[in-house]
Amino acid sequence: MTETTHVDESREYRVTGMTCSHCAASVREEVAELPAVRTVDVDVAAGRLVVTGTDIDDDAIRAAVADAGYEVV
């Protein structure tokens, strides 16, 4: 029997339109709901989103950010 191990990876995205902690919370909540995501870090001042997890789907991240009302560039 072969056991599969998944290694977490981190990906960084640039997000436009965030201006406050409420913006960061909205993005964090939407992205955190994705099954592949383990942690989410949002830096409003830098316009940065860092996602850690396994098998991260960039399109799913973009869609979650869009659902929060922002855009990955």
C-alpha cells in the first residue's frame, strides 16, 4: 500500500482595491473556504495575499477574491 503525502506550498498574489481591515477580512474569509487552503495572510498596505495549502488552484483563488469584491492582478 502506497501512502500519499501532500506538501504544503505557498503562493503570493497581488490584489487590487483593498483599503482597510474589512477588505482584508472579506478576502481572507472567501479564500479560506476553499478546500485546498490551509492558511491565508492578507497585507492591505502591500496589496498582497499569501495562500498556503496543497494543490492550490489559481483560478479558484481568483474567483474567491472576485467573490469578495476585489481582483487578483
